[in-house]
Amino acid sequence: GNKLNGSLTEVGDIAQGDTVVELLHVDNRDSLLLFDSKGRVHDIAVNTIRGSDLKSHGYSLSTHLKTEGANIVAVFVKNEHGQLATKVFKPTDSYFVLTTKRGLIKKTPYDAFTRIKGSSTAAVIKDGDELVSVKYVNNDTDIVVYTYTGKGLRFNTDSISETKRVSSGVKAFKVDENDAICDNV
């Protein structure tokens, strides 16, 4: 989360301890898919999000999470037709790749997330683990999973078995006890 050009005076000050991670263009008919660290996905209609002026700090989207103690891991804009506004892939070849801090990874078709109303399970997360990354990819995409200590592994998404939303995934990376997966690209 870098601040844009070191200053955000155009969009107001940021609350202490917060940083802008991403700016999204949305319409009132869109909804947001929020993935949280506990493995839940939340479909939030944009028109239900409180408005604020440009000088306001706004408020945390985490107030829309139905999961106690969870943090937002990823946000995607879904248009009124159920398509993600970020990238255009063929519906049959688009997936969410979810990675946990203990090295589990799963690939779930985007179609599994199109009919969610409210909150639902995106991945089964075991005790002591948490979701750290969610990427939207098409088939045959190379990704790199990496840890805080700099270890990494590159593999193709075709090598990950397709799973349902209510699953935990497979072990992609053996993570040392004092290390954790921080992201994938």
C-alpha cells in the first residue's frame, strides 16, 4: 500500500494508520466482492455504501464484513451483469486463485462466485492459517508465490486442480515455522 505520489490531498487525508491500497471506479449498480482473511467472500452493493465528501476520512469497508476479526484481503468490482470490471477473460477460463499464509492454494472458477448474496465461504481456512492473497486469472497463467523471507515458487495455474468454493486447497509451498506466504503475483 503506497500512497499515490506521497500525497492524497485530492481525496482527503487518510486516517492515522491507514494507507490507500487501491482506487476503484464503480457505478451505483455495481457491487464489490470483498475477500477476507478468514476465507469468506462478501458481495456488497455499492449503493449501500455510505457516501462522504472529498475531505472526509470515509469509513472502513471492513464494517461490511460479517466475520469477526477479519481483514479485507482483496476487492473486486462486479458490474450489474455479474462480470468483473477489472479484466476480461472468457467466463469458462477465469478463476480466482486463493493463497493462505501456510502455503495452501486453490483455484476456483469465477462462476462459483456470481450468485453470492451477502456473505459466503470462499475457502475453508484451518486454525492458525489465514487467506493472504486472491488473484483473478485466466487459465494458463504463471504465478509466483513468495514468503516474507524471500523464498518463492513459480508455477502455472493449469497445474492447480479446480476446486469448489467450500474447500481448502492443496499444499503449494512448504513454509518454515518462522515464515509465511505474503502474496502471489
